[in-house]
Amino acid sequence: MSNFERIVPALAKALEKRGYSELTPVQKAVLELGQADALVSAQTGSGKTVAFGLAMAPTLLSGAERFDAASAPLALAVAPTRELALQVTRELEWLYELTGATVASCVGGMDMRTERRALERGAHIVVGTPGRLRDHITRNSLDMSALRAVVLDEADEMLDLGFREDLEFILDAAPADRRTLMFSATVPRSIATLAQGYQRDAVRISAAGEEKQHLDIEYRALSVAQADRENAIINVLRYYEAKNALVFCNTRAAVNHLTARFNNRNFSVVALSGELSQNERSHALQAMRDGRAKVCIATDVAARGIDLPNLDLVVHADLPTNPETLLHRSGRTGRAGRKGVSALIVPGSARRRAERLLQSAGLKATWASPPSADEVIKRDDERILADAAFDEPVKDDERAFIEALLAKHGAEQVAAAFVRQCRASRSAPEDLMDVAPFTPSRERPAGEKFAPRDEAPSRRDDFGASVWFSLSVGRRQNAEPRWLIPMLCRAGSISKREIGAIKMQPEETFVQISADWAERFSAAIGPDRKLQGNIVVKRLDGTPDLSRAGYQPPSPDKKPHRGKAPFDPNAPKRKFEKRAPAAADQRPAAAHEAKPWAKKPGKPKFDNAGPPEHKKTKKRPS
């Protein structure tokens, strides 16, 4: 007897066979729908695929235990990405296995002729992406006349990706009396408008307890120096040694760069981005599932719909652009009761943005430094000591060789060789720069948009104890604080809060560094005392003497700019009179040398000693 009430018996048996003991909140909620349309908001990882499978089963089976022979599809499920569509197909196959259902997929990147033949043979449920489904409808290879239910999975994501027109085309092509189920992580105005136009008296469901999804995820925000971003990711991967890890980047170029870097560091890594073909993406995910690869570097195309069974770690190499993306990325781990870690790599310039991102998502993260090289090695040693191989008894066929090995090399040498082999099989950890741990600002009270900044004030009169440094670059080399400050922070392992006044001279620049950070700044620069572009750094004793630094105060008798007299508000207004130009032999020598041409009011006219007059030329046809 099934333990699941109000569920179609065949589906209840499939759930028990799959190991389900209890339904999630969203799965329980859809059982109350009956034959009504629904607009369901539930976070990723809350069991939405099984939920809409349970919701549409009574409509499709109409009281029967099994389906009749397949012909025109009875249900259509639309998903935003190829990966999610294929995952939904797999989920519905095992859920409807005992009903005799045929599930077909229609996704971009696959052979359309193969899909057309599958549709011609008949299918009870079709799962696809918007663009490919529209193509099949346009080519009359997908018969929509018998549809009883249409499901839009991740509807908000499909609208964000620009599929509104395709969705409206598909819904218009479906019978008017079908059921329409929309599942979305959020319900913005665009989703509400779509639901209002294509649903009838829809039941609004906000899955209770959907926020509990992220309770199994440990969020860690790791403060790093800008130059150490990639090294920090390497140490995080090495420290956790997850069976499956997912590293998110914002661009394809970043994915390609990290993939090449991690391959060189002996990581078993695959890439996943929109530029890959469907076959390449399927092979990458299969390599993660069967253990041939442990690290997947991906763009946000992988944030939706990918379910890797042993994904324990998510690393945000680039900060996500909004809270929703952060939740969807992190939701790849901590699923179905498993624990997971979501690590944000936060360079100094992005600390405040990361804090606001976490606050907007309603998440609390532990701010810390990434694992150091010593911490990674210590963790490796702990894993070696805890290896289950040490608990297995010595086998009879091994004893003779073990005794010979110990007799020849001794126990200490054998143990040393074993440790070396274990460490050689792993990538060496990176030595990271010391960065001061970030302390988040106070939590914002109700009604306040963002927590106030606690950065150092713009005025540095009360900077406190400090040490002055001289840089061998000044105004004549186009030095500017906007590129000097990031360079100092990156090379000196400091933040802009440790930088005080900056006094720029023609040939050098004086920088004020907090006394508590001066030694660390000097050590980070190194013994050559050079920054980017061979800029030499010197530590000064005391305050710089600007009078000896090449600074020249303005001369009181300096000629006004462009020969104009200084402005005097009390001087009477003068009228300019047109005068005849002086003869060449009557001009002052200095003026003749400085100005080889005579100037008249209006257009300048060159004399014989100056450059020739510009001649008007005909404009060339473009």
C-alpha cells in the first residue's frame, strides 16, 4: 500500500522506488490543485519537476492507471535551456515509468530529423526549449491538437532570455481548454502579465518553506588581493577536495582562461558555456557525473537546471550581477538534504558590492581569508590519516611483499615515499598575500536601502600615524590617483583605507601610508622596490619637503596665459581699435622670433616667413 495519498498510484510507486519518504512543500501544495491552472513560485532545488509531474498526472491519465498507445502529445513542458530540458526529460521518465508513458525531447543543438521521427512515432509528453518547439510547430511536425496540459518551467528565466515571443506563439497554438501551469523562482510583473493572458482563474502558490533550501548551504565570502583571485580559487578547490565543484564566471573568455589555467595545474576540469555544441555540453556533464572530471567551469547558462549528484562546492570566481543569480548559482549544491559550500571570491574593490549582494539575497556569509598553503597541506595530511585503507587488514598475498619492503627500506622511508606520492598526485597550493579580514558594516534597519559605508573619509586631515613613500612618477608622466591607488593596493597588499594623502609633483609623487601597514607594504613590494612599469618606491624619513621636490611656486611676474592681462574687475572697459600692422623692420626682436607671422583681427594671415595659407580643397566623396 502506498504511503502517498492523493497521488496517482503508478506515480506513488515510482516515488517509493526512487527512495522518496516525504514530499517537499511545493509537491504537497500542487496536490490541492485538482484541475485548476496554477502560478507557482518556488526556489531552485525545491522539487519543482516532480511537482508539476504530479500536478498534471490526473489530467493526462483521466483516472486510468496506464496510458494508451502514444500518438499526439498530451502534455508539453517548456524549459529555458537545453540542460534543464534534458534533465526534466529524465525526471519525468522515471516518474511516469509505470504508466507506460513515452517522453520525447526537442531541444536546440540536437538533430531535428531524429526528433521529428520520434514525434511521428508518438509521445505522451514532449519536453523542449522554446525556439526548437516553435520550429517543430511551424514545420507541422508537432501536433498540438490533443494537448491537455502545458507547463512553463523557470518562466522568469525564459522571459529574461528573450523567449516571450516564442512562448506566446506556443501558448496560442495550444488548445484553449488546456491546463497551464507556470513555475517560476520569482513572480515579477512580466510573469504576472503572461499568466493573466494565458491562464484561467489560476491558483497562486508560494511554496511554504522555500527559503529553507539554502539552510544546507554554507556561504563563505573570501577577501583576496586582486592579483590573487585565481590562486585563491585553486586553494579553495584543494582545501575542500569536493567530488564535484562548479566554478562560475561571468564571461566565456574567463571560462576559457580558467579552464586552461586549471588544466595546467593538474585539475580534472571541463568547461560549460553557450559557445559549446549540445554534444560537447552533454559530454562535459557526463564526465562530471561518472567521475572523470571533478571541476566544471561555467557561465550562468549552467546555473539553471543542472543537477550533479555529488556537487558539494560552488565557487563564484566573478560575483553574480544580482541576488537571483547568486541564489540560482548556489542552489546547484545543498540539494535533497545534502550539505554544500558556496564560496564568493571577493577582491578588495568589490567588498561593499558583495555585502550588498548578500543582504539583498537575504543571506548571511562568513567573511574570512581563503585557505593558505599551510592550511591546504594540513588538510591533506588529515585526509591521509583518515583514509579508510588504513583500517583494512593485511591480506595474506600482500604480507610477503610488505615484509620485504620494510626489510629493505625501513618503515620510516616507506612512509615518506607514501606521503610524497600522495602529495605529488595533487596540485601544489598557492602562497597568497595577506589581506586584512573584511568586517561587514552594521545590518541595515527597516526602511534603509543599503547599510551605510564605513570606508575612510575623503578628507585625510585626521589620518593618524603614517609613513611617507616617494614614487618615481609625477605629473609629467601623466600620473593620476585613479590608477596609482589600485596599483598601490595590488602591489602593496593594502586597501585604499590605508592610503592617506597623495601629493603629486612634476617628477615624483608622495604617498602617505598608515604606520600600521608600512612594514607590510614594504615587504609586499619586494627587495627591488619597484612597482608596475619600473616605478621606484622609496621610504622617506619624516614628512616630504615639497620645496626640495622640484616644486616651483608660481612666479608673480609670470606672463598671463596666451598674452592676456590678468582680470581686474575695477579696470575700465577698453575698446579695441583696428591698427595697421607694423613693418617687419619695426617689430621687436623678441616678438619677431616668437611670432614669425603678423596677426590681424579675424583670421590669422601668415607672412612669407610663416607656414603657407591653407587652401580650400574639394571634399572627397566618401
